[in-house]
Amino acid sequence: MNLLLRIAAAGLAAGASAGFVLSRTTGLFGFSERGFQPAPKALLSVVAEVAVVVLVAVALHRDGFRWRAAARTEKMPS
């Protein structure tokens, strides 16, 4: 999977989570809600957004190990 696509997915999920938090605290453009209403859709939305961010972070972390290992093997003399 492309790195840019992963970062975009994490950014979109993080942005949706930020909007969710803002709409329940200070309000967002005059819109405000309280708690996890409408239930269970609000909770499912939060769980899905957090899952996306965590899965992308894990994937980027794992790929980082592969990229570093590949860089080390390229620098090693034959």
C-alpha cells in the first residue's frame, strides 16, 4: 500500500475524530451534541476511527523496520 494513501487514511480518520470531539465540547460552527448520542452510531464511529489510526500506525511502524533493514543492506559492502 502506498505511503501517501496510508497517511491520508490516518489524517482523514484523525480529522473525523477531532470533529467528533469538537462537536461534543466547544461546538463546531454552531453545532453541538452531548454524549454518545445517537447511540450506538456515535460509539461505532469513534471505534472505527480509532481502529483506522491504530492500524495505519502499526503498518507504518512495520514498514519502517523494513525500510531501515533494506537501507542497511544496501550500505553494506559486498
